[in-house]
Amino acid sequence: VFLSLQLFGTIVWILVASTQIPLPLLQGWVMFVAVTAWFLSIVFLSVFLFGYANRIAVNWNQADFIFHGATFVFYFGAFLLQAATTSLHHFPRKFNSTIQESILNGREYNISIAASV
């Protein structure tokens, strides 16, 4: 479970980082969630791999449930923000400009869809 979380967290991290970030506040939160969840899952995995789980008196089933529940809530919120950013791709980047340049071009739109999923 932790390795799949690492893999998908890394993919989200790469996909969001490869866009031009038209709305830095929204996508900054997405990046924060992906990096933080990735780092915390590495720490959580290390606790089990190096045997610290036997030395620390914690209910690990409850800790695992809370960790994955919180990760789900944060990733779901990040999904909503990334999807909202993706849905704005038709709007112009600069409202006062004579050149109608959209927020996301075709390639960035496809990357943003992949990051949302």
C-alpha cells in the first residue's frame, strides 16, 4: 500500500510540476499535498522497515487508518483544486489584452487532466 502511495504521489508531483502553473495558489496547494503525503509515507514506511514499530507503543492500526484517512481528505481537496484549474482552460490569460491566449494550451490541458485523475 505504501509503495503504491509513493508511486502515485510521485506521478502527481511530476505532472503538477510540469505545468506552467497559471494559478499558483491553487496548484501550490496541490503540490504541497503531493510532496507532504509523499514525505510522510516515506517516514511511515521507514518506521516499519527499520523495526521502530515494535519499539514505539502506538496503536499502529489506528495510526494507519488516521494517516490514510487524512491523506484521502487532502488528496480529494487537491483533486478538486486541480480539476477547477483544469476547467478554466478556456478563459483568457489576460482580460485586457487584444491577444486571446488561453490559461492552458493543449499540452498543459492534457497534463492537468492527468494530474487531476
